[in-house]
Amino acid sequence: MNPYLACATGLGAGLRGIKLGLKAPPASTGNAYEGEVERIPGTLAKALAAAEENQAIREILSPELVDNAARIARFEMGVFESTVTDLERRRYLETV
Amino acid sequence: MNFASFILGTTTMDEVLPGLFDTGIPDVKGVLDLASFRLAPWEDKAAIVLMDWYKIDGTPHPLCPRSMLKRKVAEAAEMGYSVTAAIELEFFLFPVPIAEVRQGRWTNIEPASKDIHCYSVLEGYFWEPIIGQIRACFPDEIEACLPEWGQGQFEVNLYRSDIVKMADMSVFLKLATKQIAARMGATATFMAKWREDMSGCSGHIHMSLRDAETGKPVFSDESRPLKLSEAFESFLAGNLDVFAASALFYAPNMNSYKRFQSMSFAGTTKNWGSTIARSAFGRSTTHPKRRAWKSVLAAPT
């Protein structure tokens, strides 16, 4: 993580919550891994989609910074999608 | 000092991305922040100072992450708050010379120990030649360091400070750790998940707001449930409100998401708790003077 962006995100989101008087749900108890709770985006692609469709994060971090992070993430995903990896050779070279 | 602006929108591999620079790469101005000046004892007779990025016209560059954090601190100040933070960082130390990694040894790396010895004094002893040097570099900033729940994994907890200084300090800590490890014939990585069958590394951010005039902790209210104030709940709710949208800024890499596995001690769920560490957010301490908001989302790179 970039510590400046991570700190700015957490602080900015929190200040926005105070300004808007947002209310939190009750605290969870027990094992947070169990039960019907929304999970963090499971992949970079899902995180990118979540950021791009959200207006609040653009207010918090500015459209320029969000667009920049999206551009970097999209490029990074493209690198992974177009690179042939050892994992693919291991799974397919002999068997396919 | 002017630099090529591509570095404000590039990858870990310094690729020049399409979109931002199609019509050329304008200069950006690096302006020294002399308040960040400090000795850099992890190098011989060295000091270090950080810069903020400005546009050539003298206004802060919109893509400067450090300037953005400063803007958020100013926003907090306008609301009457000062902001304190503490960051914990985890990393692995490998008994492999960094020169070999730089030449392509990205696999065939075995950790120093086959087993996990979390919090072990003896395990700490084996890495003390490196960890001791890191501690010596930051006698006032490191609150604790310990072997973590991974083979050759460590955690360093930084003592709370102003949030910009804390972000600076996490940069210095990573730099010093990598450099000292390299000098000792080892390799340090803060990569979120270097092997799928071993622990991942995260970074925890604790934050606390104080009344800028009285210094009173804003998140504390003895009269309320869990002794947490309304401001705390709203601060928390603000973070839950952008739970998914903010992930990109805590976990910016493809690899970050391999860390977010269930039952891995990573914060993966949209909820919060006062004692559990597995939620993405939590109240980190019950001490009234130190009541802080904690994000365990962050996965460093």
C-alpha cells in the first residue's frame, strides 16, 4: 500500500462520516469470518469496479487520484492477463 | 527540482502508462519538506528529506499522495481535530542475498525456519543481527517488534505520531529494513502474499482524533456503550460506507487480494468489533486515552 493514500482514505472516509452524521451498525461479536457479511472485493478487478462506480470515494480522494489508481490497476491487470506463467505451464503443458 | 511526471502514475515496474501521458510527459516540481529532514542511520553518514509534488505553476499536484494526506489533515483541522496514527507493518526476511533475487531468483526461496515461532524470544534471537539494527535506527519510533505468525516473518509496531509523520515513518522503516537486510546478505519483502501456503503480510493503521484545543480524545465517551463516542461511530460508518470502494487504496496490487483469504487473520468483512481482529475495522484498545480506530484492511506491497 501507499501509506499516504491508505491514511488519506481512512481519514477522509471517517471525516466524511462525521460530516454526514452516518450511523454505524451494531458491533459484531464472535467469528467475523462466519455469517452473512459483505466481503472485501476478492480481486483487483472487483476492487477497481467498486471504486469506479462509487461517487463517495471520488469526493474523498478527488477524481484525479481515483482515476489515476484505476489507470494503474487496469494496466496491471492487463500485464497479468497477457503473461504466460509457470502455473499455466505446470497445469497444461503435460496434460493438454 | 523538476522531475518527469510519469512517476506519479506508474506501476511497481515504472511502466509509462497509456492515457495520462499520450501528449508528452510534463515536468513536476519536487519541493523539499524540510520538516521531514532526518538522519538516515541505515546508511553511512546519510540524511534524508522528503519532497511534495507541485505543478510547475506552484500549486500542489493533484496526484501527489502526500499532499492529499496533508489536505485531509487540514480538513480535520477545520473540523477542530488533530489526527494521530500508528502503523504496524509485517514483512518476511529470507536468508537469500538480494543480489540473487535481483538476478531472477523469484522462486526457490525457502524461509529461514520450516516452522512458525510466533512471539518467540528464541526466534527473535536468530534475526537480531538485522532486527537490532532496524531498532537502533529508530529508537524513538519503534514501539515493539516481534516474530510473527509466519516462517521468518516479523512485525514492527510504530509509536503513534502525527499522521503525516507516521506515513513518512512507514516509508523510512521499509527503506531501512530492505537496505539493512540487503547489507546483511538477506532479503526483506513486504509483499502481501509471497507464497500461497504461507502467511501473508499486512499493514494495520490505527487512527485517533483529538480535540485540537483541549487534546481530549474524540472517539472516547465513557457514558456510551463500549465507551465509544458518536463521532467514533460516524467515523467508522464513513469507512464502512466506502468499504468496497476504498479497497483499491489499501490493496493496490494483484497480489494484495491473495492475502485476503478467509481464516488467514486478514480483515475481510464489512463489519466491526471491539475485540475481534478479523473484521476489517475495529476498536483497537480499551484504554480511554488511547482509544483508536483501526483498519486491518491494509495490505502493503
